Amino acid sequence: MQMLRYHQRCLPAIVLSAAFMLGGCNSMPQYTTDYQQARVQQQGVMLDEQRALQLANHFVDTFNKLGTAEFIPAAKTLYASQFFLNDTLSQYRSQSSILKHFEGMNKRVVYSRVTLVQVTHAGDIAYVHWHMRYDLKFMGRVKSMDSYGISELKQNAAGQIIFQQDFWDPANGLYRALPYLGGFYQWVLPFKKP
């Protein structure tokens, strides 16, 4: 009986959470269409093994500066003035908008370490497999994050990124680790391991 009352009290919270999540999904940009269009429209320079590795190293070196005064100037040289970037959490199309976002990130990150795992290429695309560890200030606490991902990158003739699509798992790489919110997220969408 006591368990039934507990579930009855939790039901409104569960329904509200589900409605909130589904409503959020409804207002998201057309991710697949945006990605497909940008991938075709943004034509990069053809890559060989050396150019792909140079691009990957520039990318990793820049994000190793995250949380320092050197990060924003380094990011400004990494990205072209107009581009397509989708990091699975947000979408950007101009250097000014991504730099504004990076300025906010830079204030919250106190440590960052990005390691290049592997780089491959096909045509004008480099696939950069990375491992990122960072400490993030959030709601008065510092939390360590750890994530693997792959960035699909294209560059212009000046070596600046004109296309970036990140493939990583924000659920395990960010959401579940956040103070306070992480517990709620884990409760709503628990990670299952057989």
C-alpha cells in the first residue's frame, strides 16, 4: 500500500518529465536535414594522410587550451568566418556565434585534456577520433567529465574548419555527471549494463 502511494506521488513528476522531454524534441532543428545539406554544400580541400593529421592535431591542440586565456584566440584561427558546426548539443554557422559560446564554456572549464586516438580521411573529410577529459564548474561545484567522440571535419585552403559534425554521447559524457541534474537524468534514463 505504501509503495502504491509512493508511485501515485511520483506519477505527476514522471508524466511532466516525459512531456518536457518530448516537447523539447519537437522544437529541435532538423538535425538530419541540416547535416545532409551542410555536408554537401561545404566543400573542403582534398586531404591526404599528412593534411588530415595536421588538421586533427590543430583541432586537438586548440581544445587542449580550453579553460585558458589562449583558447579563444586559438579557436579563432581554427574556424573559418562561416561554417557548419553541430556538436550534438548545439548548431553554429558563424565564427562570431561559436566564439561567444566558447567564451561561456571557457569560464566554466578549469582543466581540459584532449588526446588524439586516431585520424582517418576520405576525400575532403577527416574523421578525428578523440578522448576528452575536463573539469567543469557547474552550480558551485567542479565535476570531472570523460568522453570519447569522433569529429567529422572539413577545412578550407587556409586550414580553417568549414564543417564539423561531432559524434559523441552527451548522456554519459556530460548529463549523468552533472551535480543535481545528473541524478535526475540517471533516474529518468538509467544506463543499463547486462
